[in-house]
Amino acid sequence: MNRMNREQMARRVAQDIPEGAYVNLGIGLPTGVADFLPADREIFLQSENGLLGMGPAPAAGDEDPELINAGKQPVTLLPGGAYFHHADSFAMMRGGHLDICVLGAFQVSVHGDLANWHTGDPHAIPAVGGAMDLAIGAKQTFVMMELLTKQGDSKLVEKCTYPITGLACVSRIYSDLAVIDLGPGGAKVIELVDGLSIDALRAVTGLPLIEAARLPRS
Amino acid sequence: MIDKLLETTFDAVADIPAGASVMIGGFGTAGMPDQLIDALIGRGIGDLTIISNNAGNGETGVAALIKADRVRKIICSFPRQPDSHHFDAAFRAGKIELELVPQGNLAARIHAAGAGLGAIFTPTGYGTLLAQGKETREIDGRPYVLEYPLHADVALIKAHKADRWGNLVYRKTARNFGPIMAMAAKCTIAQISEVVPLGTLDPEAIVTPGIFVQRVVEIAAAAPAA
């Protein structure tokens, strides 16, 4: 099956982030989107640990242990950037000030429920961080993920079996096989990778996916 | 004359009792008040409840406190990390209780304590395991979870500069929980890198006004590695 690699997925997400957007990119796959934001757009990256206007990683030797991102990696601050404390940082999320947040996921339901913080393994030590605040806070929450697990199971599901991070919060999935809008009406496929048919996608996901009126190929 | 500066970290933590609730600033190691924690470990008291974003990284700060077996309970958002081995071991051995709180709720509960609020309704966590058994309410069509403030006996935080009144400015992303923890604890102790004369911090730029800070200790910059 033809599928996008992670760089292609990151490029695809970046293409949809408009000029002037305030954006939080989650740890993992979404972090890579920053590398492909169009240079001719001013986009503000927020980091939960108190940073707006986050820049790329510093050159080797210029790292500052007090200038890090949510993944605790060294970053830089762009001219015009700002530092702030944690209550302000999470007010930006919860208060609906962030335009877009891009998160990874274990599972997403066709109605936009997100599961991305806990596998449910009773022996695992749980950790949640800012996942629940990000999921429900931004004006739009996008998920970026491979659509199938390594075992071939669909991560887009009728109902999440992993513990929920947020209810009805994901509006769009950017996956390696398709771009899919989610909402009360269910899952609507708006783009497919070359060579994949909507019926083939229905078959691998086992879901009654809706086909967008004029489905373009990406 | 009011002078909140103390000579040593040991003076600063000398009266923290066993069983105290202690907020500790920091996100990972950025903003972690390592030297105050070392002094607290040196006091030998235990049975502490720690409120901090993480449950320790590597061998210093909160990790050292856990390694020294001084923590009965930790309230945090993100304990499990690649370098949280001291917490992981204590947790698996049943030696430490964990209250997991979404990071924004942690910040909001700390802020609520400092602001004198009786509780908050937050949308974060609604419908999840972390809100199980908690009161909920629909307000203007949106569901919220009732969460209570987090108070503490002491806050240990790290800032960049201070004057003798305890006015603080921070450095970069080491600010994180410092300003709100300073508000929420009965006694806030700040370790700082530089004391400046009263009146030299720009009043427009002071992040934490001295009313929220009781004690300040200057930590000499570490000598550059040879």
C-alpha cells in the first residue's frame, strides 16, 4: 500500500497552518511539522513550559539548559518571542487562544475523542503532562499519526478502547493514508494518497467512512 | 530595614518540619532549585508531600530527594520520563504515593490557592480517568470538573535576580511554576543567581512582587568545568 512517510506527513500538516496562527506542536511526530512551515508565513509556536515564538534548535555549543521545549530539548527564541509562567501558558490553551494544536495519538474515534496519554497497561507508570489541556483547549485540534498500528489495526475507531484524553476534541486527522475530518456526523475522508480507493480505506479501517464530495488525491 | 536575604540555603530551610507539603518549581531541570533541595535533604526530615511538575530527572533536585527516601507523596503531571529512575523505583516498590494531575490543572490549582479561591471548574480532564468520582457541572453548554486549590507549607523556587524585598525576575523557561508557587505557599524560599540593590529591578519587569516571597538565598555561580 502506498503511504506517506513521516516527512511527507509533516509537510502536509505544515501546508495547512496559516499566516498568523498560534500553534502548539505536541511531542513526537508533530514536532517535525516545525521544520516544514513555509518561510513566507509568520507563525507563532507555543511551548507549554512558557514560551511563545519558539525557534529551532540552537547550534551545537549554544544550548542553554534554561531555554527548552516541552520535550525538554534545547530550543531558541525568535525576535519578538516571550516567556511566561505556567498559569499563563495553560490559559493560552484552556482559554481558547491557541488556534491550532497538533498531537500524536494511540486512537481517535470517528466523533473526535482522543486517546493519547495512557495505554491502559496497569503496570505502566502513568504520565499525562499537558495532553489533556492541549486536547480540549485549542480552537482546532489536529492529530498526526500513522492510520494503522504495526499489527494493521486501525487507530481510527468507532469508540476508543484506550483511556480517553479528551472527548470530541479532534477535528482532523493527518495520516499516512488519508486526511480525515471528524465531527458529530462521523469521519469524512477529504484526501487519499495516490492509488488508494475509499473502499480500500473502508476495508482496512472497518469503518463506514464518508467520502468528501470532490475527493482530491494528495 | 527589611532584608529577606539569608546567608545559606541551610538557614533558609532550617524550620521545615517533617511531613510538610513542599512545592518545588521547575520543568525538568529548568528552574529546579537544586541547592535548596540539597539543603532540605541535609536536614534529614522526611514524610514530605511534594508538588512539582515532574518526579525528578537524573540525580539532582526532586530525584535526589526521592532517592534519599524523603517523599511520602508526590502530586505532579509527568512523573515517567527517560531519566526518572529514582521515582520509578520508589513507585514500583510502593514507597511513594502518586497523585497525577493534568499540567494545566496543576497550574490552575496552585494559582487558585495563591489567589484565595475555594475551587475551580476546569474543562480539562472531563470524561477521563483523572476526573473519576469528581463533581462536574455544565456551564453555558460546556462540561467542567470541580478541582480544589493546592496549598503548601513551603515553596522552593529558582529565580534569576532579587532585591532585599524579595522582588524577583526569572530567566527564560526556568520561570515556569515559580511565580504561581510563590503565591500558593505559606513560606516561599527563592534561590537566585544575583542579588541587586533595591530599586534597580525595573518595576515594569518584576515578575514576582516581594509580597509573595519570604526568603531569598543567593547561590554563587558554579565554577566553569576545568
